[in-house]
Amino acid sequence: MVERRVEIDPDATIGGLVGQLKTDSARLLRNEFKLAKVEMGENIKAGAWGVLWLAVAFGVGVIALVALTIALAAGIGRLANGNMWVGAISAGVIEIGLGGWLVYLGMKTFAEPSYTLEESRKELVSTKGWIERQRGG
């Protein structure tokens, strides 16, 4: 953003200064909206790449967990005197418990922060109110 030097005429009237304030306030509001638009575009692009990498990681993780499940079931089955069905059921119960715990942690974490850009909305409302007060006064 280019910094603009503001020259103030010592002979300027109050009405002229108020008019200049209104013009500057409107420009400030437009610039805030432009900045928010640029930031949102950058965040969406970064988010898209993040989603792509998460999808790849999820696919690799699923394959790895299938292999580990087979190994766990076979290991428990060998310990159960060759009863592989005991190993399969035990591995399933262990993974269901682990999955439930992870879902609980995820829901607890997801419920904490707000994803509605509350601070940005409050600041825009505050700026709008300030501009309206300047125009009215």
C-alpha cells in the first residue's frame, strides 16, 4: 500500500476538513474490504493445498493401518495358540476403542475455537459505525 502524504491547508474550513474526513473514511473502509478479500483468497488457496495433503496422508494412513491390523491380529492369534479368530476380534476391539477415543478428542477440540471470523466482523462493524458517526457529525 502506498503511503499518501496529507497536506492540510491552514485556511481550510471546518466543513472542508469534515468533507475530507468523510472521503478518507470511505477510502479506509474500501481498503479494509479489499484487504479482507485478498487475505481470504490467500487463505482459501493455502487451505486447498492443506486439504490435498491431508487426503494423501489419509490414504497412506489407511493402508498402513490395514497392514498393522493384520499384523496385530496375526500376533494375537499366535499368542492364542493359533486361534486367528481370537486375534482378529481382539484387534477389532482394540481399534474400535482407539477410534472412539480419537473421535472424542476430535469433537472436544473442534468445539473449542470459533471459525466464524468474529474479530474481523466486529472490527468491520466498528469501522462502519465510526464512519457513520463521522458522516452524521
